[in-house]
Amino acid sequence: MKVMEHEHMTRELQRREEAYLAEAQRLSHTGTFVWKPATGEIIWSEETYRIFGYDPTTTPTVERVLQRAHPDDVAMVRQTIERASQGSKDFDIEHRLLMPDGAVRHLRAIARASNDESESVEFIGAVMDVTAARNAEERIRQRERELRLTIETIRRSS
């Protein structure tokens, strides 16, 4: 009886830990992924599906990642994927996503290469939606440009 009770408590603890992790990912706009280039297998967390705008029943693929990449960033994303899969190199890339509704999201993906149980290379990583930060940076740059223009206008009129 004690063994069954222990197993139940262990499963309940694991379920709660997974729920806490999912909530932390949602709050921080950070998803996780595993990518195994040799087999093409990709595993996404619930938040990664949300960031890419795919239904969780959709099977993640490199092609689906490229489909969401902004047209101006596709070549860079493709090159990063190819370089990582061929050289087993860690990567850190920031690029834009173009969503089906026309919205643009800014994304940062970081991954570390490691070996799985069969000694094949796999990448374990995080995907962060950094759109709010990039938009705030752009607003600051715009205000700086406006301030410089105002200062120049005042200097010329003095």
C-alpha cells in the first residue's frame, strides 16, 4: 500500500512541477525545445507552440520554423540551422517571425548541442518572444531622433 501511495505522490509532484514550469514559460514568454537533426524530431513546449502560432497538435518541423520566419530573415535562419546541424555547434540567433495575421514578432533562440543516449547530437534550447523589448527599444530610438531634430531646429533658429 505504501508503494502505491508513494507512486501517487510522486506523480502528483511531477504534475505540479510541470504545471509550474508551463506557467513560468507563459509568464516569461520563453518556450523550450529539443531538436535531433539526425532524425528530424523536434519537441516543443506549449509556450513554443504559442510563440510560433501553431496548434499544439501540429508536428514541429524545421520547415514550419522557416515558414514563420520573416522573408528578410529566412536565409539567415536557414543558414543557422544548416550550420548547427552539420557542425554540432551551439547557436544563439535573433530574428523576426511573420505571423499569418501579418503581425511581426521578434524571437531569440538559444540552443546547446549535446549527445543523446545513442550518441547522436541533439540541441536543447529556449525560444524567447522578445517583441515587447524590441518595440520599446524602437520607441526610445524614435524619441532620440525626435529630440535631436528638435535640438537642431532650435540651434538653427537661434
